Amino acid sequence: MFSYAGIDVSKDSLEVQVNLLEAGIRCPNAEGDFPGLIGWLMLHQVGRVLLEATGGYERKVMKALQAAGFDVIRINPCRAKNFAKAMGQQAKTDPIDARLLAQFAAVIKSPDSRVTSAEQDNLRALVQQREHFVQQMDDDRRRLKTASSEAVKPALQSHISYLYKAVKSIEKLIDQSVQALDRERMSHLCSVKGIGLVTAASLMAYLPELGEVGRHQIAALAGIAPYNDDSGQHKGKRHIGGGRFAARRSLYMACWSVIRFQPDFNARYKALREKGKCAKVALIACMRVLLVRLNAMIRDGSDWKGRAA
């Protein structure tokens, strides 16, 4: 019988609790201290470790634990907060949080663990940085339109020009990174009219499971799988929820292009609108079909087959 551990992660430290122990340990959140942590967890026969996503501070310890053979689960902090409420836990300290995570680890369903490579991490970082640059550029363009002083406009325009060049520069790095990671997968994705470099790189960065899981699971990972809302005689509307927002966002923009250029998707979207579906519902349905077909294409290593309207 193995035990379960919860780790409350902060910038400088890790609070660790095991569900079968009365006391835990606290250690620095530094790579040099990870071997001691791993040894302590092995000593207490820990099989699964649960931690929260904390803005990136958890990534190094998570990869170290995965490399050591632990089943590591990273969850959204909202899930941990809801679990604490369900357990009736009102007080909040680092040891209490870690203890709750250890209890949660004992009952949570373990997803398929996936250890990302250095190339995968590099691509994800580049895609995220491009998104940050684009967001800053859009913000400055809005500020430029509403600037009340002519004195600040040259500074804003200069910053926009700098960010534009930075975006183009990082796109070259994304192209190099994605080619090094998986040239064949990149070629398959970009063969779809309406999907370009940025969308293909985003899918490879945020959905590395593409082509490796079933249609229902890939839709759930992207957060575009419909869930029932039924109880007794009540039959509610199905809705989407959860999943990876970044992957869903990249699919959202790409799907508009696919609807524009692919006759069958255009016809599907129009048919849903004619049935009275709102624009977003019709788009989400098209996104789901697009992702399922991309998943099958990557899985089978086949070419994209355009279909008649």
C-alpha cells in the first residue's frame, strides 16, 4: 500500500504533507534540495503527489518528481479550494493546504501522466511569449486611440513598432522550434487551409496529446466537450466547461478561418445558425468537429481530406 502526498508550492518553499503521517516537512523550492525531498517521499512509500498550478513555481519540482518515477498530478487551484469547502475546512495555512492536497490525492482520478521534453517546454514558452507581446501591442493600440495628450503618442507608437518586430522575431524562433520538435506533425497541421504556423504551434504546445487519445478525450482536454445538465425530469442544455483555455482560444480564432475557406465547415456553420443556434454555439460545434478531424489525421498520419458541402 502506498501513500499520497500533497505539496503546497510557493516561490521560495515547498510544504509537504503525507496522508498517513501526522507531520510533514518544509524544504526550499530549489533544484539542489529536490533530491532530499525525493528521498523523503520514497522513504514514506509515496506513490502519488498532488500539487496546485502556481504560476510556474511548481514546474521544476513537478518535472523532478516525474523524472523520479512519481505519479504527479497538477490541478487548478479552484479544485483544491472547492475540495476544502466540501471537507468543511475553514482555516488556511500552508501545512493545512498541503494536508488537504494529500487527502485529495487519495481520491482524485489520476489522469494519464505525461512528461514533456525540453523541446516541448521550449515551444510552449515561445508561444506564450508571443501571446504576451501581441496582448501588449493590442493594449498600446487602444491607448494610442484614446490618448488625451499628443506628447505620449510618439512613445506609444515607438513601443508598438518595437513589439511588432519582437513578434516577427519570435515567430521565426517558433518555426525553428516546431520543426525541431516534430516536422511531420507541423506539416500535417499546416496542410489544412485556415491553419497557419501560429495555430499549429499552439496546438502542439498546448495539446501534445493530439493524435494519441480518442475523440472524446481530446475534446474534453480542449474544453469543448458538451456536458449534460439533467436531473430527474429536468433536461437542461448541454454546456462546455473546464479544459485548457489557451488551446481553446487558439482553436476559436483558427475555426473562423476554416469556416471561411472550407465549404463543408461553412455549410455546417450556416445550417446550425439557420436552426436557431447562436453564433458562439455554432462555432463551438465546428471547433469540436475540426479538432476531432485533426486528431484523427495526426493519429493515422493521413492527409487532410476536404469534404463537399
